[in-house]
Amino acid sequence: MADRRSTVAQAEPRALPSRFLTPDDLVEMFELPSVETVYQWRRKRTGPRGFRVGRHLRFDPDDVRAWVESQIKRAAA
């Protein structure tokens, strides 16, 4: 029983950082194969909403959370 609780605790989402996220942050958070996946999402408009700061792509943690929640709702439908 203790093993099951520890597995459930590990599955709970961690709090997102309060700073804007980089494509590398998304790769790490979602265990993606490469940063190219994040750029493909952006080109296809399928991933979380991002914005440019000069030439750098950034993501608002609130937008990432909203995107994750929309993906969960979509999967449950």
C-alpha cells in the first residue's frame, strides 16, 4: 500500500516556475525528444502559446498550464 501512495505522489504535477519558460524547459517538463518538437508545435499551432523576446521564444507558465488542462479535457472526451 505504501508503494502505491508513493507512485501516486510522484504522478502529481509539480508547480511551474514563476519565470517565463524556454523551449528547453518544455523539453524537460514533458520529456520531449528534442527542442525541435516545441518548434513544430509552434508552427502547427498545436502547443502552448508562446511569444518572442527578440529572437528568443518564451512561454508564460499560465499559458502552459491552460494548454495542459485543455489536453487533459480533450483526452477525457
